[in-house]
Amino acid sequence: MMAALVRTELRAQLRDGRLWVLGIALVLLFAAMLVLAHQRRESAERERREVEAASRAQWDHQGDKHPHRGAHFGLYAFKPASPLAAVEPGVDAQAGQALWLEPHKRNMALFAPAADAAPTIGLGELTPAFVLGALMPLLIVVLGHGAVTRERETGTLRMLQACGLRVRPLLFGKWLALCAALSLILLPALLLAAGLVIDGSVAIEALTFCAALLISVAVWSAVTVSVSAFCRNSRAALLALTGLWVVAVFIVPRLAATAVERLAPLPTGQAFWSAIARDIEQGLPGDGDAKARMKTFEAGLLAEHRVTRLDDLPLGANAARRLFRDAYAARVHALHFDALWDAQSRQQALLRGLTAISPYASMRAVGGALAGTDLAHRRHFEDAAEQYRRTFTTRMDEWDRDATRGLTSFESRYAGDAQWRAIPPWTYEPPGWRFALHAAWPDLQLLALWLAAAVGGLLLSARRLVP
């Protein structure tokens, strides 16, 4: 009986002109957004490769100079964009895309795309993920708000019950038929995305995203049928569902973001950098200030080499001092940056809790994690860039330390192009699908809970349905 109900309802949905008019309009809008986003990503990736090559060529041809001055010439580390970033830009749209790597200091990312974006009207950036995650539920509301109320208004519901048809199969049949009809609309959009932006490197992430999208469709469809069963007429159901959509897509995320900023604020930039400078100068607990630490280091260096003066050391004392200072500065930077990342993670967890009442927020978070544009991927990239910064700046000072003696330090014609080229070029390997799935797991669980709750709502509607 269930199969027959689903077939009947699906035929009714397919005969509904709204499905094709609105569905095709939605697919065309998604296609336009996807093509534009894909072109922007391709252009950005091409520019990134060109800038990386130019930056590396400048590094390789610095000429003869002191190695530490060469290190201060610096390098850029750029974050490559996953193919799925064209669908969901995530935090990458607001965060910088490049890190300036130089001695002594760990920098924040630069060149955020949002800084060059046109002003918006406050409804969110129109991205392919927004079309699928936010406008698809609106299509579901338009198509399904009268799933049960039309049966009641025409008297069909009373007739079906009089014929012995149980309410539960009826509601579940309407739900499954609505899901099937929407899946037919989604299919060309997903095939277009697969052909245009998805490759083998993100196949698992793409399949997971499709599964999450289908769960989201199932959730909104179940909620729509349940509300239609509770309401007395189609107009009331449409108003109630439209209100729920506005709250879930626009109001809850914005109110939650404002609440997070108040409940778990991040330190200001001035306070953050001042704390780092203070800890470097005054020292972490138990370490002593900078002068005391340097005095202890020099004494240990003299004792290790059994000399009484820095001038008598068989290595470059100034370079050894820089290595010691930079190692301590890197330690302080790591502590403060880790604390900042942890604070952002707490904000993310709080935001997830506050937006748990919105399946749209969970779907958006899943998209960012699978596209590699979430906070976890951002931290992975910046930590890898920091490790590279420490490596190449340390090698520069090690050359100076090993090639000089005592307090003497060459100021010119010491390192040449051969030594600049000896530094391995910056390469970044994204962490892979396991990392992405782990990052998306909490929000996937929320979507699963939403599906269970939506099915429970259908069961409750079936028990309380009044013809």
C-alpha cells in the first residue's frame, strides 16, 4: 500500500506545474552561481600559482647578501582552494588567503576576498551552497504546504479515512513522494556540479555533501508535511512554514552569531600582539626576562665550548643568539596562537549549540568542512605555514652560525643564489577526506538528529490528524 501511495503522490507532484517552473528556475540559478563561482576559483587559483612563482623567483635571485637579511626578504604561503570551495566558500571568504613568512614573527593571514567584495543587503552571499541550502527549503515549502490541507479542504481526507486508509501511511507516502520529486529536481544540479567542479581528489567529500543535502531535503519535507497536517487550511500552513524558513535561514544564524560575540569574545588585535610582546620580553612563568634568558644562554654556550669569551667561540655568536631568541619567540607565538584557535573553536561549538534548532545552519557547516573552508582546515594550513617559516628562517641563521666565528658576522657577499635555491619551495598538502569527515561529523550528527526528529513529527502528526 505504501508503494502505491508514493506512486500516486509522485504522479500528482510531477503534474504540478509549480514543481517544474520553480524547480527549473532554481536549477538555473544554481547553475549560474556555480559557473560564476567556478570561474572565480579558477581565476584565483591561476593568480595564486603565478604569484607563488613570481615570489619564489624573487627569492631565488636575491643575489649576495647576509643570510639573515635574505630571510627578512621573506616568502608568501598561499592556501590552495579545494574544488568544492566553488560551492561553499566558508570562512575562506572572510579570512586571508596568504601568509607573509619572515623571521622573528608569526603573522596573520592577508588578502581576504571579502575585503574586495561588493556590499550586500544583509541576506548573505548568494553562493551555490546558499541556493541549495536556503532556497531549496523554500521550494519545498511552496510545493508541500498543502500536502494535507488540500485533502482536508476538498473533503478527500475524510473520504480516505472512511475507506479505511490509515493516516500514517498517507503522511509517509506524501513525505516520500515529495522527497522523490525534489530529488529529480536536484539531480541535474548535482550532475552539473560533478562535471564542472568535482574531481577525484574530493570524490568522498562530494558524495558526503550530496548525502547531507538529501538528508536536509528529507528533513524540510517531513517538517512541511507535518505542519500541513497540523494546520486547518493551506494559507495557515504556508504562513507558518514561511515563518519557520525565515527564522531558520536568516534569524537564528544572525542572532546566534551576535550572541557568540558577546558570550565568548575574542581578544582584540592590539591585546593579542601586546600579550605576545610582553611574554617575549618578560618571559613565560619561570623563564625570566629576555636579558636573563640571554645571559643564561651565553653562559651555557661558553661552558659547552670551554671558552671564556664570545669572541673565542668556534661558531657565530650573533647567529646563535638569534636562533635562541627566535626559538623562544616561536614558542610564545605558538602558545598565543593555539589559545586563539582554541577560543575560536569554543566559539564554533557555542555557535553550533545555539543554531542546533536550524537544519540550515548544520547543512552550511557540513558544506564548509567538506569543502575545506572551515576553521579546522584553516588552522591546518596556518600551522603548516608556520612550520615552514621556522624551517627556512632557522636554516638561514644556521648557515650564518656555522660559517662565522665569534662575534664576527658577514654583512655582505656571504650567501648567494645557490643558498636561496637550497630552501625547499613551499608546498601544502590538504589533510584529506578523513580530516574533512572528522570536521564535519558533529554537524552531520545534528542533521541525523534533525531527520529523526522530523520523522517523529510525522508520527505525532499522524496520531493527532483531524479530518
